[in-house]
Amino acid sequence: FLDDNSLQHGGVGQILKATTPLGEVLAVKQMLPPDASADTPAAQRAAAAFAQDQFEQEYQVSKALSVLRSVPRVYGRGVINGTPCMIMEWIEGITLTEAARVMAVDDEGRISPLVAARMGRDIFDILTSMSYVADGFAHRDLSLRNIMVDTSRQSLAEQVEEGRFELRLIDFGSAVALGSGAAATNTSPAEAPQKHYGATPAFASPEMLAGVFAPEAARVSPAVDVYAAGSILYALLEGRPPFNVNDGEEVPDAAAAYRVKTQFAPGELTGAHGAA
């Protein structure tokens, strides 16, 4: 039984909460329909094939990494009304976007530096654990919305008090196995943000935004996750990402974000207690 009120969107799919007749709670992730803006049948077929490949890649990466506690377990896959789907563990919790608002200690949205440091430790623990599976994996779209705080056992307040966080990494639509030789999904600086196949510009490393101007090997690397994790920590400490790449746009342009990140320094890091 699918709960339509639970609909959430990811990079290449949408997720619904499901309950089996036995009362088991699961997540069903369905592939998003391919881009319908193509003006020729051949282009439409290519878009459909690309969407299928992206969803298949996400399934394979998610399945491989689901042996880790920090990644939702993958139980299987199938088809719903002709649309590919995967069946996964349902994570009861909130994203870091929501958690940061709750934990903020000032009007700027900053959180305590100590809490940010502890959360950073746990984020980097997740990245390290990904290197132990096969030849390692890179997520390539780390952001506040793609990391969740699991609150099924402890509330967010209890985790803050304890100093350890039950973090779960989600949405592997841009992820890749290291050493696989797989091409990065950002093939065009202008195309990637609109299709949501690439990294989130506010947190992404420059090479993930450079399109054809960066070597493929630079994007198939754990270094891009380290950069994004640093950007997340900055956002937790300052209440905003290190670079202003939105420029009033709901979906930032990757090429413009690349120029900002390679030509300017990030904003000064002061923290909630900087004035003291």
C-alpha cells in the first residue's frame, strides 16, 4: 500500500512510503519519466535510454553499498505500471537541511561549532566506510538534502546531547564505483542542473561543474565528496554554503557556479560564536 502523501523527489527517482499487508514499512523508489522536451523520436529514445541507464546505475551502487549501516538497505527491484522501481529500507528521520534549522543557535541559521564538528566527524566516517566496499565508491552529490538524521531510535535532540549522530546517506543517482572507468554524469554544464543528474552546485567541487572542461578521472574520485563534505560543514557553521551560486535562480547554472568557485574565495568563516 503506497502512501501518496509521503512523496519525495530524488535525483533520478521519486520515493513513496509503502506498507505491506504484514505491516512492514518500506520505501519504493520509482524512476522519473525521461525528458519529454526532445523534439525528435530518436532524441526521445536516447533520453529514455539515458534515464534507464541512470536508474540502473543507482540501483547497482545502492545495492552494493547497502551492506553499510549508513546507507538504506536495498531489498530488490521491479516494475510498477511500466516504470522501473527499487524496494528499499524506509528511513524515519529528517534531512540535514531540516536538522540544521532545528539546531540553529542564532538568526543566521548557524549551529554550535562543537555540534558541527561532531557531525563532520560522522559524515567523514561514512565517506571512509564507502572506501571499504569493493574498490570504493564516490557519491558525487553530497548536500544537506542528501544526508538524513535517522530519528527512529533517538530524537535529534537526544543525538545532539549524546554527541553522536545516526546519519544516513541517500540518493545515489550520481554515484559511481571507483576504478570502474564510468563516465561522470555531468556531460554538459548547462544540461546537468536542469536534469538533476549532476552534483548540487552550491556544494559541488569545481570539477563536477566543469562539464567537458575537466578530465573524467577528476570526477570519478572520492576527492569530490571530500570537497562537498567541507562545503556542508561550512554551511552548518555559517548558515549558508561557502559560495553564493544561486544568483536568484531556483536551479543554479553549473557553468556560472564553476566560475564563481574557481575565481573567488569563499566567504569568511566566523561561526555562531565569532563575535565572542
